[in-house]
Amino acid sequence: MERNVQKNGLVNLVAGVTIFIAAFVVTCFVNSLAGQACSIFLGLGVLVAFAGWFQMRLEENERLEKLEVEELARAKGETTLFEAKDAEVFPAQRAREQFEKFFVPGFGMLLFLLEAGGAWLLWRWIAKTTNGVVPDRALASLALFGIFALLLFLLGRFSVTIARLENHRLLRPSASFLLAGAYVCFFTALGIAGVKAGFPKVDFWLARALCVLLGLMAAEMLVTLLLEIYRPRVKGRIARPIYDSRLVGLLAQPEGLFTTAAQALDYQFGFKVSETWFFRLLQQNLPFLVLAQLAVLFLSTCVVFIDAGEQAVLERFGKPVGVLEPGAHFKLPWPADRIYLYHTDQIQIFDVGFTPDAQSEQTKTILWSVSHTKEENFLVGNREQIAIKGENTDTNDTLKAPPVSLITVSIPVQFQITNILAWAYNNAEPANLLQDLATREVVHYLAGVDLNDVMSHTRLEAAQELRSQIQAAVDEYHLGAKIIFVGLQDIHPPVKVAGDYEKVVGAEQTKLARILDARAMAIRTNALAGAQAFTMTNVADATRQRLSVSAYAHAALFTNQIPAFAAAPSVYRQRKYFQAFADATADARKYILLVTNTQDVVIFNLEDKIREDLLNLNVPSSPNNSSP
């Protein structure tokens, strides 16, 4: 029986290699993404079949070697000779032990790398490729993959049954891969059929599912290798091969999961739950129950509910048949009827010129010199061309700034879908087209305006003009949308030049402030000079008037004194003398003598030695000295 199992392993290997090559050729012929994943899966099955068959040969050689040794010992009647050095007497056993010790773990690591690398590379390839199944070659490829699935199913089912009934652990891995490969080929054929029926994404999503399967197989192999390191080695106990995937075995024999569940129930409840009538009825009618569940799920696609604020386009066999309003509706089951929901009452928004960053939006203070969003730069006109001196200061050559500058603008655009059929069918990917149109109009508008104007006082007019231009572009392409609002905010130069721009603006503001200070100083100086000139002029005029009046007064006084002098010269002179004496002694201290019958000698000391305020000091009387 062992020899027959070895032949079965060789048959599995040959069949796997043949079908792998044929599937790879058919995949290249039809250009199927799912076929590529299927070819990788079949290739892994070929490697597993080869490892299992090679290990079968080693065990077969070991068995024959033991038989020969036993026969030779029986013939000579001596056994001690062969018990001394087993490593030298049993080279086949040593080769098998070395194979299991070194090659099998290395082969498991190779399988892990192939599965993980194949899943990762195929996932990236599927994401980048734009080619699909060639429709003219789909029928032939569908038939070939169906034949591959049938052959693998027959051979795999036979091998799985032999391995289960006779407990051949080395035949089980290749048998499981063949049977699972049959299912993979069958689903690949379904993917090609779906593309032929008008569903081009079926092959793509099926390839993605097979990539996930390869990734799960790689994860299982990695866990198995890690557990193999810490697995206790019991002498005489036969271990399960590392390359025997439990996941592949579950895909090949899903009924094994049912049996495992039955054993778990028997263990938990303490009696043979798997032998009850209900469990047997469930096991016998499980396919019908699954089909009934699928039928209910299929019929549930006949009812659709449209939420408030939404509308849906109903397609029947790929052609629009009407628009569904909010509420409950009945339709033909999938895939005959399909619906596409759109938010027609909702004000939708997209951004032009920047990509919002959730982390930067939490920052309260936003500076020009710090990047707070993923921004784009736009060209904007620059009417003021500032002359810049060249690097060579010895010459008078000057350079002029270019007539354009760079600017960063955050423009949120709000729109609403007004015609759902036009939005859904007039253009492919209307949301992306609307954003591209808005970007184009923003570029055109900014290239024709001035930098200083758009950053200062024309922002509101610019936003209104942009909304009109974007709406005109939307109407031209019949998008069926209305532009509600276009914002023009966060206008600043690029982050790299924001610091230099702020320096220029600061210099301009400083220059303007100094000009205004000079003008204020000029006004203040001129006003003070005018006031001083006016004051000096008035003072000079007043002095002139006073001097003139005084001169006239002296002249009139002299004229009036002549008659008085002519009338009484002695009286006039005496009056003038006393008047001069009074004027000269106005500030002198005077003494009055009231008696005339004394012969006192009076000596006048006209030198004033004591101040008058000290002599005339009023000293208040003390309250203590006052009489009662």
C-alpha cells in the first residue's frame, strides 16, 4: 500500500506541474488578474507536492532498508552487530532525519517568502495595472479553466479520501492543494465569465480575494514556523509536516470544520450531540439551508429604501429607467436592477488649492511662514515691477522683477446636484471633473489679476467672479450641478518666501510710516514757524505803536509844560524839584519830627541796612502769655 501512496504522490506532482503550466499559459493568453493569482496558488501546490513525494521516497527507502537489515540479521542470527552503530548501518534513516531536521524547516521558510512576496507583489500589480480580460478570448479560457477545475477536483478528491482513510500524512498536503486548486480554478472561471457578462470588476475583486488568501497562508506558515521552534520533540511520535497547511485543508474539505464542531459539542455537553436526530438532520440538510439563506438574501435585493435628501438612479441591465425619490421602492433582483444613490439636497464641498490637514486644523495660530495644509502655488499677475540692482555694484545695470508672482490660496467650493441624470450619465466621474474645472478657472482668473489687489480689497469681487466662471464651465459640460458658494481665503505667498515677503511688506510699511512722520513734522514745523512769525510781527507792531504813542505823549507833555513855566517859573521849578525828590525817595525810609522846641541834631543815614519786611513783622501773641 505504501508503494501505491508513493505513486499517488508522483501522480499528484505530475498533474500539478502540468496544470500549473497550462493555467499560466491560459492566463497570459486571456490576461486575467485572477488567473495570475490562481497560477501562483497552483505553483505553491507543485512545490508542496514535490516535497511530499520526496519525503515519501525517503521513508520508503528507510522501510526497505529496515527490511533488508532484519532479513540479514535473521539469516546470520546475530543482532548485536546492527545495534552498535545505527547511523552507519541505517544511512537511509539518517538521510530522512537530516531531511526533516534541516530541509523541511527551510522549505517552510521558502513557502512563507513565496506566499508573502507573491501576495504583496500581486496586490501592487493589481492596483497599478489597467489591462483586463480580453473579451474575445474569454470563452476559450473559461472552458480551459473549467477543465482544469474538473481534473483537479477528481484527482484531489481521490487523494484526499485515500489520505483520510489510510491516514497518510505525507499525501494529505498535496491532495489538499489539488482540491483547493480545483476550487480556485472554478472561481477564476467564474471571474472570466463575469467579465464576459459585462461586469469587468469581477476579475479584479476576485484577484484581490486570492491575494488575501495568499497573505493568510503566509501568516499561517509564519505562525507554524514559530511554534515549530518551541514544539516538544517526543521520540517515536510522528509530527505533522510543516508544509501541510491547515487553511488549505479547510478550503479543500470544509466538511472537516463541521466534524470538528461536532466533536467540540460532544466534549462540551458530555454526550454524543453529533448522534442526535437534530444534528443529523442539520448535517443532511445543510446545503438546502444554505441555499435557502442565499435565496432570502437574493430576494432582499428586490427592496430598496431611499433616505430623505437623496435620490437614486435605477438601472435595468445597464440602462437608466428612472429616478427614485425618497421612500421604499421595489425593483428586480440583483444584478438585473441596480441603483446609484446621490445626495441631491446636501450641500457638498470640495477644496481647490489645498488639501485639508486634520492635525494642522487644530492649531489656533496660523502663520504664513508655517505650512498648515498641503498647499498648491498659483501664478498671479504683478503690475508693480520693482527694479533690482545687479550683483555687480560697479555698473548701473538693474533687473526688473518678473510680471508674475506665486500665491497660495485656499478656495472651498460648495455645490449642489440639481439634475441627477445629467450628473450621473453626461460625464464619467463628475465629481473629479467638477474639481478639475474649478481648478482650471482659478488658474485662469489668478493669472489675469494683480497680486496686491487680490490680497487686499478685491477679494469679495474675485470670489463672485470665480463662482460665475465655474458655473459657466459646469453648464458647458452639462454636469447638472449648481455652484452655491466660492470662498477666497487664506491668501498668502508660498511658505518658502513668506518670510522675505513679510520683510518687504514691513519695509514698505516702515517707509510709509516715515513719510507720514515727515509730513506731520513738516506740518508741525510750518505751523510753529507761522505762529512765531505772526507773534513776532504783532509784538513788533505793538512796540512800534507804543513807542510812537510815547513819543507823541512826550512831545505833547513838553509842549504843554512851556506855558506853565512861562506863567510861574519859580513855582514850576519848585514843583519839579519836589516831584523829582519824591520820585527819588520813593523807596527810602522817612522819619517825621512832630516837635519844634528842641535843639536836636538830626543825622540821616540813607543806607538801608534792614529789610522793611523784617521791621514790619507781625508776631502773633502766644496763648499762654495772654491775660485771663
